[in-house]
Amino acid sequence: MKKILFLLLLAVGASTACTAQTLRNSNNSSIGKIERDGTIRDRNNSMIGKIERDGTVRDRNNSSIGKIERDGTIRDRNNSTIGRIERDGTVRDRNNSYLGKVERDGTIRDRNNSTIGRADGVPPEQAALFFFFSMP
């Protein structure tokens, strides 16, 4: 499940990345990265997928697993909306309930304002998906 979330998380903006982008948990440990060519790697540096220019994310078997739309809408593999990230970094679920926020400095905060991770250099949409959404 986490690998699927990680793949979706990195869907938007990957083709414009200049260097590998790293995600970190609240202990500042690396939990994954995306390379300039769109290759997605987990914390063990294993290739787990690839990002297409249109935002579609494919797993290591080339199956489409979801998409993050340019307007911040987050969709699963069935094209169902599972949430949204607003322009200010606010993250909401499919029912518009507040889940947390992705700060401009890359800090990820939950609904209680506790820091749960960092996503330096990672687009907010990607960070929101990884830290706030799970998919069936």
C-alpha cells in the first residue's frame, strides 16, 4: 500500500525535476526519492515505478495506479476522487474534512498541527498524497 501511495505522490512535476527529490519522516529518515528521469525508488533504492508526463503513475509492472490532477485533485486507479490539496497547502479528504497542511518550507503537519514529515523540493500535491491518503 505504501509503495502505491509513494508512486502516486510523485506523479506531478516529475519531468521537470533537476535532481532527486527526497521525502523524510518525522525522524528525518529518508523514505524514498524520485529521479530526474521519473524513476521512483523506495528507501532501499529499489525501482518501484515511473511517472508519465501527463501525471499518470505506473507501477513496476506498467499498470496505471492513479493520478494527481493539475488542480490538486487526487484520484485513485479507478479515477475516483480521494482528496484534494488547496493552493495554500491545506489538505482535505473526499468529504472536505481537514486532514492537515503542507507548509511552503516542506514541513508536513497533521490536523493537530504536529509535524509528521518533510518534503523538501517535492511538489505539495505529491507530499499531500504520501502523508495523508491511503488507497484500497
